[in-house]
Amino acid sequence: MIICVSPSGLPSIGAPKCLFGIWLKPWAKCRAWLFAGAIGVAAFPAVAQTQSEEPAGGEVRKNERQLPAVTVTAAAYDDVTEPYPGGQVARGGRLGLLGNNGVMDTPFSVTSYTSQRMEDQQAVTLAEVLKSDPSTRFTGQIGGVTDSFYIRGFPINEGNLSEVAFDGVYGVSPNYHLFTEYLDRVEVLKGPAALLYGMSPNSGVGGVVNVVPKRSLVSDLTRFTLDYASDSQVGGAVDLSRRFGEAREFGIRFNGLHRQGPTPLDNQKSRAEVGALSLDYRGERLRTSLDLIEQYQWVDAPTRPFLMAPGIQVPSAPDGRRNVTQPWAWWKSNDVSTLLRAEYDVSDKLTLFVNAGGTRTDVARFSEQTPTILNAAGDTSALPQNWKFQVNRSSFDTGLRAKFDTGSVKHAVALQANLYNDRIANARNSGTTVLSNIYAPIASPEQVVSAPQNVPKVSASTLSSVALADTLSAWEDRVQLTLGVRHQEVKSDNFNTTSGAKSSSYDKTAVTPLAGLVVKPWDNVSFYANYVEGLSKGDIAPATASNAGQVFSPYKTKQQEVGVKFDSGRILATLAAFRVTKPSGQLNGTVFAIDSEQRNQGLELALSGEAYRGIRLIGGVTLLDAELTKTNSAATQGNRPVGVPTVMANLGAEWDLPWVAGMTLTGAVNFTGKEYVNQANTQSVPGWTTFDLGARYKTKLYGKSTTIRAGVMNAFNRKYWSGVASFSTISLGAPRTVFASASVDF
């Protein structure tokens, strides 16, 4: 199963030495034992191998040969994470401090996308997974260097600190992109969640994206996937799963990927290698897991978002293939992530847990900094810079979960203490300005700009907290009340890159509560309500203010939400009404004060499931009424915030053709309303609609279960601007892109 073909003539600065296989990078410390572990898994005989991977909840797919049941010490997954009919979403997910919980018992709007959904969608990174969520919009650019989003109209994952939780823990996920090969679920919790997960590392408050890694399955799996994307991106992936031991208590899962070639964008080529190893032990009382991920990316001519010069209208979007980045520009990154988890059942009523992990990210890039569109003709100006980044993050938490009764009321108590650290170091050398045009990019002579010799520390942060929550339930769990509080301490230092001395410091504390109520008058209907707060690091008054240097407490974002959930047994739907208010600081005259505010309120409908046998639906609609309720300028007071549309809607459908066994047709429509680029609301991008089409066919070739998939994104090649980030940059929408893949289970 280990295939390795050495390429020739490929650029190699710490690059892998084989075209496809397990090798990642020669200097990577964890590469050798990842490779050895993968060989061991591939060589070990299957104990009870099926012809296809078991879905996340253990359900057997159609037309799959069933083998005798194998007793495992502990279930591979909790019941609440089993896939809902249709297999696209799970019945529940993780809620940080509260642990796993079913959708109908959760006082929040939550959607958990399954690995089956990601595979059938042919999603490459997290951005493609969340494009079908009606409350979430991707604000980066295809061919760019990060997965950033808006959730309920607030930015998430912008900047150089990932705000994606990995198995419920911040500080572990790869920093800029997450590839789907090692993801079992992607869970989206809408709204602030400081009590559940702690303060987000980059102060995001719109929601939480939590990814759950693939772990060993009950049934053994050996799968190889070959994929293609236009123009000539070709990749290969391997997925191996085994369980060992007398009671099959030991598990190992390995996912490896190599993909490279030209993309649909002009002058762009990309290359990615991923190795993800998951080890676990499931004993009678003890459960442990160790996740190790290394991923490497190289992009030639990486895209960047655009800034708009003031006083001009946003020009019409060019063809999505146009790429103003110079052909000689490039971007490289390497992430190494580790997470160790352990749970021990002291008794049936008491469980202790501990998690420890972290990530190291190294980035080097030589490309234009954010280009500025200068006029209606689409002329641009950008400054090439040679950057080096180092981002180090670590996380540790421990606590307990206990259950007990007081009379007829049941309690589920969770206590947690956590510690998160990050450190950012970077430096750059600049070249000379290059001019281009969004409609007819201009190739400039290649510049020679040396890389920085030193990479000084620019910032460091420590987030620590203690949290306590209790879920009280009565009347056979038909009424559930969750109350909790978290005490958060935020320490942050910025450094002078020349002297190394601190340029500013921040040390503040805050308390964030949670109150959530679930009422289930019928088995298939849940009414819920919540009040929850989010935290963002407070400002330090700037030098231009009369109160320069004053440190403000963390901003508290407040959400009130009510909703209803309906489970027909085939369709799962959530309807929510919410209001979120987020304060911020501004300079008023000579005094800097916390007296500005943004308020987002709206209605949100999400649904998924199998509407009729062989017909599956997923999607929803979000209506947003967003306003700058407090500003210090008459030109912005009452305006709409940057990047927040009034309407977001998605609808995806799958149809199993009744007259062709194994054949499924797929389609999706995605709509986003008009978005403003600046707070004055004088610049905007129009709304856009795109269509995706596809098909897949499941069959057996030479006795091996095989799935062939094909699809086209933006089928009608719509030209559009997509995504306005919080710092008023706009991104070009992706052009028509063709995908194809074939997976074989051995």
C-alpha cells in the first residue's frame, strides 16, 4: 500500500521526496515513525474487513456485505454522533465543556457535517465544507492561504491565529488550512460560546467551528482515493483503519495525501502533503487517544484579497480565472499538530478528563501584500514582500464530569480548568511596487528580495480560565436547564521587533455566564432558549488619545436566542431567532472609550435529511438585520456593518436514480445578498448566486467496493466578488471548476 515515486525537476526547499506516499518532509521529526506506523497498519492482516468504510455512527451502507459482529470494549462513537438519515449530518456533537450532546437536547443551533458529506461533496479544505451552511460565509479566496469565515455576521479565523477548535480544544488545529482527509466531522455552533470553549484565540464571537478527527473504526478499512481537479490538479490519498487486542481495544487510523498541479487560476500551481495518525485505546474505564498531523503546502502565485481605494465604486468582477499575483510569487507552510486526550471513569457517575496539545506553524512567502484597486478600470498596486512567520500554540485542560440526583431532578455537572498560549514571530523585507489590472493582469520582471535573517517575536498571549456548569433535567428529561459560568484571564504582550522590549501589555479578567433551556413537549419537538456571552480582548488606548495606554476590560458580546427543533425521523430542522450585540472601542475627540456597538439580529432556518426514500436535502436560509447602533460619526451611525448580507441561502439535493442502481445525482444552489465594503456604506459588492452539479456511482470492480464521483462548482461560470472580510477586503469568486475522484476499498 505504500507507493512512492520520486519526481524530477520539482522545486524542493524542505519539500517531500516522493510524488505520492507517506513521506512528508525529510527534516520533520515525526515523519519517520508516522511512516513506520503506516507500514505496520497496511501490513497487519484485517480482522474483520468490510468492503466500505463504516459511516460515523456504525450504520452499514447500501449493498455492502455484512460480516459477523465483532465485540469491542467501547463503542467507536457516541450515539449522539451517529449520522442522521441521509448521512450528511450527525445527530449531535461536542459542546466543549459539556461534552457530547444530541441536537434535540442542545440549547443552541448546531450542525455537524459528517465525513460522508465531505467525501461526496469532494471538499478539499474546511472552506468547501462550510460553503453549504446557511449561517456561514467564506471570506477568503480560492487559491488563497487561509480559511476565514463570517458566522451570523461576525468574523471567525481571520488573522494568524486559528480559531478552529480541534476535538473541542483550541490551539491544536493546523493554522491556516484544514484538509478534509483527516476530518470525521465538522461541527458549527452558532453564536458566542465563551462558557463552552473558553475565549477564542483571535477574539471571534460569531460561533465556534470544531473539527473532530478520524479515529479507528469498528470494522477494518483500507481505502485508496485518486482525485482530479481542473486544470490539472491530481492527488492520491490512503485511509487505513485497524483495531487490535483481545477485545480490539487498541486502534490506529492513518490518512495520507499528496496532491499537486496547476489550478484553474492563471499562473497558479499548488502542492499539498498530509500525514495524519490517530492512535486510541478503549478500555473498560480508560479511554485515550493521540492525534498527530503534519501538513505541507506550496502555492505558486497565491491569491490575495483586494483593498478598495476610497471614493470609487467597486468595479465589476472579472473572470474568476484572472490572477493578479505575479507568476514568480510563492507561499509555503508547514504545520505539525499534536493532541493527547484521556478520560477515566472513576465510577458510573464520575469521569475525569485531561487534554494536552499544540501546533507549530512555519510560513515563508514572497508575494504581493494586499493589492489595492485604484480605479473603475481595475488597475491595481501592490508591494511584494518576503515574509517569514512562526506561530506556536499550546493548550492544556483538565476537569471532571459528574452525574447525581437531588430528589426528582438529575444533574450533569462539568468542571474545567484550561490554559492556552500562543507566540507569533515574523519579519519581512520589501521589494518595489508592481502595477497590474484585474481584467488583464500584467507580468512584471521578477524581483530579488532576500528573506529576513532574523524572525523576532512580535506578540504572545496567555488565556486561562476555570469553568463550572450544571445541566438540571426533570420529567424524563423533557425539561433541561443549563447554568454555567467561566472566569477568564487574558494576558497579552506586544514586542518591539528591534529591541525585543515590550511595547504594550494587557492583563485583564472577565466572567461570562450561560443560561440555556430545552423543553420537549413531544419526543420529536424541542423548544430552546439561551443567553450566552462571548469575549474579545479589550483595547489599549492609542498614543493619539489623551488617555493613551489605558487598558480596557475584555469586550463582552451578548446573545439572546430562542428556537424550535423538529425531528420527523427523516428530516431534522431548526428555526432560530437571535440577537447578538458586540461592543468595541473608538476615539471620540481626544478620548478613547468603549462606546461603539454592532447589533446583528435575525432568523435562521436549517434543515437536512432524507425527504423521501432516495432523495436527500440539506440547506437553509438566514435573514440578517445588522446595524452599527453606536458610532462617533453621523456618516456611519445606523449603517450596515462591513461584510454582512441581509440574506444567505443554500439548498443542496441528492437523488438516487431508481433505474440505475448505485447512481446518484447531486446539485446545490448558493445565494448571498449584497455586502458593504466600508462602514460608510458607499462601496459594496452585489449579491451573487452560484450552482453546483455532480454525480456519483457506487459499484464493485473486481470484487472491490468502488465509488466514482464527478462534479462541477460554479457550473455556469458566474463572475462575482465573494466574501468581504472585516478589514474591508474583497475576494474574487472561484471560476467554474471540475472535480472527479475514484475510491476503492481493498
